[in-house]
Amino acid sequence: DVKVTQSSRYLVKRTGEKVFLECVQDMDHENMFWYRQDPGLGLRLIYFSYDVKMKEKGDIPEGYSVSREKKERFSLILESASTNQTSMYLCASSLTGGNEKLFFGSGTQLSVL
Amino acid sequence: GQNIDQPTEMTATEGAIVQINCTYQTSGFNGLFWYQQHAGEAPTFLSYNVLDGLEEKGRFSSFLSRSKGYSYLLLKELQMKDSASYLCAVRDDSNYQLIWGAGTKLIIKP
């Protein structure tokens, strides 16, 4: 069965801390994505990657960076966490070709105090 | 601009039928997706439409009219487990990324 695993379900950090969110998929998917989900808003794309060591900015990359050293792993980094980065973070992956439907992880609820 | 509109919340009765609408205005179009998201869980794929018409999959059907910028998700024989948020997303063919609606929270009452 297809699986996308996010390392933490809940995370509480302090303003200014460096935060790492990890995501691993076991489906050999080329494409990986990081979204944030906030109440009343649609999912917003932070960064995505179509291949190892490749990354592209999404709609809201400011304050974030990513790393994809291996095909199965895509990490989201908050360089200096701020309170406006409190959110639900969703990782997703997809195959190239066809409808490229997304498979999502269970999400990380990050609170920055 | 890019915009996806869907109702914020709908209520329906167990065993009934409900239609969740989605209208979109995007610079390009390369398919429309519906996802289901139970509270506290990950979104899961329900359907994909790229051509006009109705796609049926068990109790769920999805319709698309590209000329009207309109889609709906039809849920039949509603069950309590269908209580969830339903997310509409359009793939923009200019950058191949998804534009998401805010989701429709569906509440099923006995």
C-alpha cells in the first residue's frame, strides 16, 4: 500500500528556532510537494521537487527552504520560525504521467510560540 | 486572477444525495480533482476530470463543464462516514501546478 510518512504529527517550537519537517515516501515517486493548510484557505504550495537535488519555489516560499538528497525523502526547513508559520504542513508525492494524483502524508501541526 | 469557489459548509441526511459545486477561473486548465479529507487526516484522491461529462465511481460521481468553469461532486446513499471536507483543485497548464479551493465541509445527520 502506498505510503507517505511525515516524521512528526505535532510540533511546538519557539520563535527564531530552526525547524526541520521530514517526509518519506515508499512509492518511488519522482514528484514531491510541501503544502500548508490554514483554516478557510485552500492548500498553498511552498516548494516542490521533480527529481533528486532539484527544487522549485511554489506560491509561498518565503521563510522556507527544502532539501531532496534522496528520491524518497523531501525535507522542509524553516530557517527561523515565526508565529505566522503556525500551520498544518502536508507533504505529498506523485508519479509523473497520467493524472498525477497526489498521495498525502498525515500532516504535521506546527505551533510556533 | 486564479480562483476556485466552493461552498464553505453543507448539511445532508444519511441515505440522501448531495451535490457539492465548484466553480473556477484559472489562466489555464489541465484537469480538475476532487479530494476527501476527514478531520485531522490527510486528503485522499476521489476523482479526476479532464474532459466534459460525468465520471461515475460507485456512490460518487464527478461532473465537469470546461466552457462554464464548473464541476460538481455527487454523493449518493450518504453514509455517516461521508462526513468530511471535500476539496476541489484545478491543474493550471501554464505551470502544471494545482490551485485549491478552500474546501466544503459536509455534515451528515442521521
